[in-house]
Amino acid sequence: MTALKLTQIGNSVGLILPKEILARLKLEKGDTVFVTEAANGINLTPFDPTIEQQLELGREFMREFRDTFHHLAK
């Protein structure tokens, strides 16, 4: 577990992530981070959760019409 301290950044309060955490999340300066609520706290991720929902809907659609796509590919 890593404990991080909130710090004053201009007129705001921010959290500075160590290089190890940035590397683990594959984040660089200027990247966008998404914060979502979870049962045990919050999740911090570089992936947009709305895109994940759209991808899952697409996967379901493709599974449902798998035979149709197979015939179209011929």
C-alpha cells in the first residue's frame, strides 16, 4: 500500500503520483485519468468507462449475430 499526501497546487488541492504508479498505469504528463466509485472506494484508471460499456455492447452484438458475420465474410 502506498500512502499519498494531498498538496496545494495553485488554488486547488492535488495529488502527486509517484513515477512508479504512473509507469504502472502507463500514464504520462497531460494524459486523462478517470475516477469512478467502487464498492470499496474509488478506481483510478486511464481507460474511459463509457468506452468499455460501448465495447461490451459491440461484443454482445457480434456474439448474437456471429453466424451472419461468418456468412458475410465469405
